[in-house]
Amino acid sequence: MTAMVVMEAGRFLISTDKAKLDLSVIHDFLSRESYWAAGIPRETVARSIENSICFGVYYNGSQIGFARVISDFATFAYVADVFIVAAYRERGLAKELMATIMAHPQLQGLRRWSLGTRDAQRLYAQFGFKPVVNTHTRTVMEIVDPEVYSRS
């Protein structure tokens, strides 16, 4: 996929160009500062990037944020690993990042979007995300491999 520069305001840039991604910044944040991926191996982060649409947020060429989307590009997308480093929060960058994701041309017309979070519900609600409610007797189900989960 070719790079897509989707926002350039002042010195901030959001891009899908994987060549710009700084794996060290991404891995450091996910493994040390996130609750959802604490201790995740660098190799796992690298593999997840290879198999996702990635959105990097940059300030003066340095990476300060990230998100990725896992999708079949026809029916479903899962938003994952969204972050802005602490020094750049409270500037509306997470909102710009989510707006960029939701506007991505390959992610239009999907039947369902999903994400998991225990915080930032107000951010995601602005884009139409709602808590999962058991409707029509549907149940959200998952498999969590304790061996893999304990290593990541």
C-alpha cells in the first residue's frame, strides 16, 4: 500500500507510510506504558505492524503517536494500539488520529467497527463507538491463549 499523508497541521503529520514508523517508539510505549500490551515482545509488535494498516503521528519528523487497524476491507475493522505519548496529549491529536482512521478510503462502507478500551470512551464515542450490548441474543466471545498472553 502506498503512503497516505492525511493530516499536516503545523509540524504535526499523520501518515500511513510504514517506512516512517519508529518501531522502538511503538514497542517502548506498548510494552512499558500501555495496560493492554505490557511486556509485549518487540517481534510481536513488528509482526502486528506488518499485518495492519498503521497510522503514525509525527512532530518535526519524530514519532509521537500510533494506531493500527486490522481489517478484511469489506466487512470489519478492529482499531488497536492507539496512543499519543504523554508530552503531546491534550492537543486534539488523538481525535485527529481517529478522524483520519475513520476517513481512510480502504475502510469505507464496512458493516462493523470494533475496539477494546477501558478508558477514552468519550474519544471513541465521538466517532460512533458504543459499548457492546447483548442484542438479538448475540454474545461477544473470544479465545485467549494463556501461554501466548503470558509471554506478550
